[in-house]
Amino acid sequence: MPVKRDKIIQFCDEYLKVKDFEDGCFNGLQIEGREDISKIVTGVSLSKALIKKAMEKQADMIMVHHGFFKSDIPAPFRLKGVQKNRVKVLLENDINLAGYHLPLDAHPTIGNNISLAKMLGLVKNKPFSLGFIGELEKEMDFEKFKKKVEEQLCTHSFAIAEGKKKVKKVAIISGSASPHFEEAYLAGADVFLTGDIWEEVVRKVEEVGMNYISAGHYNTEKEGIKNLGNIVAKKFKIEVEFVDVPNEV
């Protein structure tokens, strides 16, 4: 039984408390398509590859973590190149696009960061910036912890091992958050786990003497949108499918 688009969007907006966030992303409905929704495809980032998959699966809506950002359509208004081509295909096929960025990173139950903390077995998790800081139940060799991260996220990481050989306290902010390493250090974290590493940050991490893991922007931000899709599927009794478009960075 189809569900009205606006009913789904209203639920997601309220569940993720989008009004509480100042964000560079347009959170919520970004492109309006058909009103009746029977199938949703979720993914991390909007791309022609994801749109093509959604079309093949006859989806009525695409829901992503990285949709259109304010910087994608600068003032004065211009819609051209890559963004124009994506919008063109969505409009021609009457497919809705919804995006949830920071609200999906920070959500305390289904968000990217708390999901990573749970996957890695952290306990005593507390909010840390948009992420969380928690503890392993037992100390672990840093190299062993790095391997665990790579196995859980199916990724290859870039790591800096300048802190304790054995680690317990871990700070996590998914995606592009390398400048927050200093906050993690001051909060007493033995490891800072994020999705990227800026060139200028490498030497700074070495100089403060801490452990750092960059596990990839894409791979640290898959769980939140999967979780949101599962909740929408259960609440509205419609089909929701996560589509993986792998990206190593």
C-alpha cells in the first residue's frame, strides 16, 4: 500500500530533529517527485550511479546522507554541470530526493557515530561534538584495534600511531572531521577515529602524541542511513533497500 511522500518526510524530519541543526546540507525533501511512495532506495551519497540503481529498482524516493549542499548551488542561483545532470534525471523520472546530513551523524540512537561506537564494542558512550567518546571494555593494542576497525567497516585505514601502545578511550566523529583531533586529545582519548585526514593535521597529531585512524568518509557513514531506512520500512510497511556504491575515500 503506497504511503504519501509528505508523511514520510515529516516523520524523518521530526525523528532526526532537523530544526535543531545549522547545516551546510538541505535536510529533508530536496527534490519533489511523485506523491505516492511504495519503494525507497537509500545510499550514502547522491550520484548518477545511485540514481541509476534506484531507477532499475523502480524506487519512488532516494534517501541519502550526502544530498545537495548549499555550496552545490551558489548564489546567484546556478544549476549546471554535474548537479544539473543529476537533477535532470530525477525530475524526468519523477523520483523524490531526501537528504539528512548532520542530524543523521549526531542522532543518539541510529546515527553514524553511535553506530560506529556500538560496532566497535564501546561502552560508557557520551556525546562528543557531533560524535561520541566511549571506552573499550578492556585495553587493546592499538594495532589490534585498527585491524578491528578495518574488519568491521570493510575498509583500509590510514593510521598515525603516536600515542599509547594500548588503548581504551576512543573518540569518534564520522566523515570529514580531522580538525577535531585536538578536542579528542584534550578529552583524554587514546584514539581519534574519523573518516578523513587533512595534510596539515598529520604533523599536528604527531606533535601532540596521539593515535589517529582515518577509516574513509564513505565507510564511516553507511550505518546511519541504513538504520533510518529500516525504521521507515518498519513504520510505514513499505520496501526500503540500501544500495552500496563503494567509495574508498
